[in-house]
Amino acid sequence: MLYALLGGADFGGGIWDLLARGPRADAQRQLIARAIGPVWETNHIWLIVAIVILFTGFPSAFAAISTALFVPMTLLLAGIVLRGAAFAFHAYHLHEDHGAGRWGTLFAGASLVTPVLLGVMIGALSSGRIPADPLTFTGDTASWLAPFPLSVGLLTLSAFSYLAAVYLIMETDDPDLRSDFRSRALWAAAAVALLSVFVPVIAASGAPDFHKALTESDWFVSVMMFYATAALGACVSLALCAYRIARICAAAQVVLILLGWGLAQFPFLARPAITFSSSASAPSTLRLLLLFLAAGAVLLFPAIFLLMRIFKREALSGRYRETP
Amino acid sequence: MTELLLARAQMAMLFAFHILFAVAGMGMPVLMVVAEAAYRKTGKPVYQELAKRWARGTGVLFAVGAVSGTVLSFELGLLWPRFMEFSGGIIGLPFALEGFAFFAEAIFLGIYLYGWDKVSPLLHLLSGVAVAIGGILSGIFVVTANAWMNSPTGFSLVDGKPVDISPLAAMLNPAWKTETAHMTLAAFAASGFAVAGIHAFMLLRDRENLFHRRALAIALGVGGVAAILLPVSGDFNARFIARHQPAKLAAMEGQFRTERAAPLRIGGIPDVDSQTTRWAIEIPRALSLLAFHDPDAEVKGLSAFPRDEWPNPVPVHLAFQLMVASGATMSVLALLSALFAWRRREWLYRRRFLIAVAACGPLGILSVEAGWVVTELGRQPWVIHGVMRTADAVTTVGGLAIPFAFFSLLYLALGVSAAWLLKREVSASPAFPLDGGGGSEPG
């Protein structure tokens, strides 16, 4: 129960991150910046909340993970810094002609690399090669520099791009822009579909315990069915230009990937030895953490709602009013 | 350099950078809200323009603070995994609270920046207030965690592991009140004086511009009040340190021998080999008086502690002198401007005074950096005072020179870019002619 709630908060963070993190800005930068501008900072902070939950609730797991995955985590950080700063500066310059381009390139580059690294870390947590005691770490890179984590990285990247493309369709009412993002969404959907078959296959050798937990579970078939339905629904509604339904289907698809990963990974935080319960803090800390999270949610959700209502109204209703 | 030194150097660099933006995130929203309140009350567009400009500056600084803060929360684990393993469950909660406060700050800053014509005036002003409160609270929570490192409570040690953990008792550690009050005031003083310095500099070129005059008045007001209160909170801090971290006090004051009626040393350089502080101006009994409010009290010197528990007195003493000197100068300037504002308002805009304000602009930031050096280096060799040594907290991962070099370059680029953006923002200042009383449109 405790872990489900904590996991839920983490999970919500993931979804929110997805909203902001995906865009590959190879064109339509204005649209992307306009869509992300007011909500970017807010989305970014979910990441901080997630890391704080990890080090407060599960400090020994945090120590072990940040030791074993030192290199990808450092690179991930660099990506986040570049992305965040480049985006802020880039958006700041949008009303001008010069200066925006360099930031935009940096933003796009960092946006490409960061989700891959995030996926690599997620893959590494499942690979079964994270030593439980940071003291025994010897500089081994096999936990993350292997086909399985790398394929998870690619899956993460394509899933983020897919979501972003589907979401961006409804941020504009220009038919050309819409069809641009529609074709991108379809390409990304194909990549996601391909990789979501490929990744479990590699897992058989790259993450055997995880693979076993995934494929031998009694929920595996039903999750896969739902997943296939959502994927199919997204493609069909994209083809039929039913963008609101496409949005829901695409989000469901990504939620199901995360759900499948989470269920197969549970009760482990980092395979093979670190579980939620083995790394959890004292009960007094966990109780307070939950209390604070709940109180924070009660205080912050109305504020987020207000923010969304003010700035995302046009997009949600499918209309977009051109700003003067 | 050893891996430990590299880890410390990287952490120091990351903090030194982040603290600049953290301080701005606490102080700038207050300036912005005061300007908007003045606009809502008087209806003069000059105040609205000011609030908008300061909000844009806050936006840039906040964005850099957000990313550099994220880096720190990861680097705590990357560089100091054993520290986090030990203390995450005890003192992680203020970070969670900080996350929420920071979150609120971000949400309302979004509304504030982009919502000038989308929300009602009252909601807009209240969003600004929420930004300011969020900024101040996030500073307080983070400094609370640092205060715990100075005065760890809320657990007992059994076989080197923490048991009987009470996170609330850890948060309400003895140092939290004095340390957070001092840091918050310092953040206001640093932001206020830096902003006042910039506008004073602009006024030197464009004396009649009402925009900069009003900006100077607000920034000096906020920074000045904080600067006058800082010595008071500093006194509370020093007396706390005298009781709880005597080795740190000894390093700060360059006090090697334990003595009664100890003198206060102004300036001077501690010499560890001969265990004396040379070339200092000594004021008899003043240290005992200040630290214990008793001119004959005994002050412990460094020699009272085992040699391997000494902080390095040279940087600690020098940084402490720098902090006090900057703080004192700011207090004097604050009192002077209060006097002018009360008796001869025009003197605030005289050339000589403007030069003084412009010159004192960096002092607040300087004293924040110096004060942070005092509290961090003064706590060494401990990462958790009396409980865990810094050397025992560091990661086993080698090759730390690479991330250190990498993040240094990255932050250098980031700092230069942010400075360049702010400079453009400042130099494109709007003109509000003096005789229009601020009622005219920007030209």
C-alpha cells in the first residue's frame, strides 16, 4: 500500500514529464516553445520530486544506484542542464530573429540524448547487475553499457517523441502543421511498436530475471492485449484525424508500458538484490514523507489546475487563438 | 589532487554557482511584488514596467537555479553516496518540502510571467506573493538540512547506523532557526544590493530616468532593512556556534589557545605551524563578549581539539573577515540611505552616493559566498558534525576529475549566457521622464 502510493507519485511524475520532455525540435519550434513555455518549469520539478522520494524513502537504493550508474546518471544530468537552460534561453529569445537558433539546436540535441539515458538507467535497474552495496562497486559498466539497457533507451526516446507529436497536433489549428505532426506521430508509433516487441526479446538474455517475471506472470497477456488495443486505436484515430481519441490512446499506450515494466520489476527497485522493503527508510520517515506528499498534493493540485486552465484552455478545447 | 579533494572541489563549485541563483530566487520575487503593489496602489505605469522587468530577470535566474538545484540533488548521491545512505531517511524530508515550495514557486512564476493580461489584478499580485513565499520557504527548508549537518539530532547511533529516527526532531535541530534566519536576510540583502547597484549604475548615465530612481528606492529599501537586521541574526549564529561548534568558532576567529577574556581579531592571517594569528588588530575581551555576552568568558581555541578534527583556519578566518566586512559596509550604507530618505531625499540621487551604491552592489553576493565558505569549511573534517567524516562519505567511483572539469565548463557557459541575457535586459532600459511623474507611456 505504502509503496503503491509512493510508486503512484513517481509514476504521475513520469507522465507529466512525458508531456514536456519529448519534442524533437526539428521544425515548428515556435509551436513547441509556445506549447511548453508556461508549463515547462512545473514539469521539470516532477523529476526533483522523484529523486527526493528516492533518497528520503529509499536512501540505500539511492546510494547503490548512483554509484553503479554514476556515468549514465552524470550524463543524464548534463542533458537535463543543457535542455533546461537552452530551452529557457531559447524561449526568451523567441520574439527576436537572431540568437534563438543556437539555443534551439542545443535544446533539440539535449532532448534527444536525455530520454535515451533515462531509458538506459531504467533498463539497467532491471538488468540484474546493480550491486547492493556501493562499497563493492568496482567500476563495472556492464550494467548499463549493454544491448538491453540501450534498447530500453531507444524505446523511451521513441515513446516520448510519439507522445509529444500526438499532443502537439492539438496545440495548433494550422492544417499543415497538424499534418506534419500527424505523420511524425505515425512514424514514432511504428518505432514504438517495433521496439516494444524487440525489448522483451533482448531481455531474455540481457535481463533474464526481469524477462521471467514479465512473461511468466498471469497479467502479462492481458496487459499486452490492452497495449495492442491502445496502439491500434491510436493509429486508427490518427489516420482518421480523431486527434482527441489518439491522444487518449497514445497516453494509455505509454502508461501500459510503464505499468508492465513496474509490475515485472516489483518488488525490486534495482535487480538483483535491492527491493523496496530492503532499502526503505524507518517507518517514521515513510509515514511523514507520505503525509507531506499528500499535503503537498492537496495544496499544489489546485495551483496546477489553475495554471493549466489559464494557459492550456485553447489547446484542450481544440482551438488555438493566435497570440498577437 | 585526491579523489576526495576532487569531489569536494566539484561540490563546492556546484554550490557556489547554485547559491547565486538560489539567493536571487528568494530575494528577487520580493522586489517584484513590492513594485507591483506600488503599481496597483498608485496606478503609475513606471511601477508596472519595473515589476515586469524584474519578473523577467527573476525568470532567467530561476530557470538556472532550477537546473543547478536539480544537479545538486543528484550529485549528493553521485559524489556522497554514503552520506545520503546514512542521512537520507533522517533529513530527506526538508528536501521533499523544498520540492513542494519550489514547485509552488514555479507554478506561480509561470502565472506571473505569462498572465499579465490573462488573470485579474488581485490574482496576479497574489501569484507574485506566492512566488515570494515559495522562494523563501524553499531556501529555509534547504538551509534546515544544512543546519542538521551542523547540529545533527533526531536519531541515535548504534554500530555506526542511525536508529530511533525522528525526522521532525532532525528538522527542528538546534541550529535551524538561527541559520535559516541569517540566510534569508542575507538573500534579501544580496538581491537588494545587487539590484540597487545595477540601477545606481544606470542612473549615473541617465540621472533623470524615473524608472531607475523608483527601482533604486525599492531595491535599497528591501536590501537595506535586511542589511540592518543581518548583524543581529549574525550575533545569534555566532553565539550558537560558540556553544555547539567551538572548533568552528576558533577557526573563524583565528583562536588557537583556549583563553578567558579572549580578544576579537580583525583581519590577520592564521599560521597553523606557529599556532598564532599574525597581523590582526586585537580588541581586548571583545570575542568573549560577543560570543558569550560575557567579557571574561572562556573561548576554546583549536588546540583544545585533536589535530585531525581541526577545520583549516586560514580560509575559514579569511572568509569570515570578508563576510563581516561586506556586511558591515552594507549596514552603514543602509543606515545612510535611510537617513537621506528621511531628511534629504534628493541626496539619494547624487553622483557620489550613486557611485557608492554601485560599488557596494556585489558586496551582498560576496558575503553570501564567504558566509557559505565559513559554514562549510568550518564544519570540516565532518560532513555530519561529530558523526560522519567527509572522507568516509565520498563515492568509490574513480576518475572524478572528468565530471569536475565537465561541469565547470558547462556552468561557465551557463553563467556567461545568463549574465549576457541579464545584461541585455538591463541595458535596454525604458525611459520614464522625471517631470511626467511616472504617468507617461514608456518612450
